[in-house]
Amino acid sequence: VMYSSATSLVLSFGRGTHILSLDPDTRKFVLTGANIRVPSRGPYYSLNEGRYFDWPDGLRNYISDVKQGKGKWGKKYSSRYVCSLVADVHRTILYGGGGGKPKPPLRV
């Protein structure tokens, strides 16, 4: 369950993943996304750029390239990092992209 201006519940029972959103008027969850799939590519990456100089050289070079549209897919990526694991993962599930914690221990 994710709480924000909207409350969402993401469920999977092995045959698809579904999003239910809380309707504040009826106080019931309603289906707002059926059989969702994480896009294979997305326009965002989620990394703490305040720690840019702590990143491995290869990651810094890669992020610099994709921000300019010089990556394998030829499209510009942009940063979306709110320092909230739930919000960052939720956005990645809906729109695709990548994220991680590029500081030892490296997690991507």
C-alpha cells in the first residue's frame, strides 16, 4: 500500500499485477490498472545525484550519456529521485526506467 495524495494497493497473485486505488468518497478500493507490466525501457532514472562523485566512473559516464540521448536507445533520460523508495519504485513500475543506490554496497 502506498500513501500519498492517492492511496494505491498493488497486488499480484501470479497471473498479472493489478493496481487498486482508494476512492475517498466511497472508502473502497477500485481497480485502476489491470494486468500492468513494467515497460522494458522508460524515460527516467532514479539515483541520488547529490552523491554523483561517489559513483563508479562507469556509472557516471553512462548517466552522462543517457542524459544527452547518447545511450543505446538514443533517447534522453531525466532524473526523478525523491529519496522515497516507495515513490521511486511506484513510478518505475508505471513508467519504466531504472534506479538504485550506487554506493557500496552497490544496488541497482
